[in-house]
Amino acid sequence: MSTCVFIQIRCKPGTTYKVAEEIALREIHSELYSTSGEWDLLLKLYIPKDQDVGHFINERLLDIPNIERSLTTMTFKAF
């Protein structure tokens, strides 16, 4: 079993496509979308059960250059 999280990413102006390309190359995501508004990208990923969520995100995603800020939404089984 894995943990599903959604991560919204704000990029430095003019770098959204570069950031998205780097995320795609790392092949850690389930889905990746460009969005309008306060955030530039929306990423859905599954974190393996044996991995710490914070470490996984920091070590495999947030070290990408030109990411200014992120917002992680955790999910929980409702039913």
C-alpha cells in the first residue's frame, strides 16, 4: 500500500516548463498538470508505504531548481 499525495508547485517566473520536464524525467509522479492561478503545477504521486512522506518529497522533488514553494495535501482512506 502507498500514500497518495497531491502537491501544488509554484515556480520562478518563466520556468514552469523546465520544472515540469524535470519532474517527468524523474518518473515519480502518477499525474502532472499545469494549472492557472496561484500555483503553476499540480502533481499527484504515490509514496511507498516504507518511505517517510517528508523525506521522499524533499529528496526526490523539492531539490529541482526553480521551485519557489509547494503545498502538499495528504489523503486518507475515507471508506
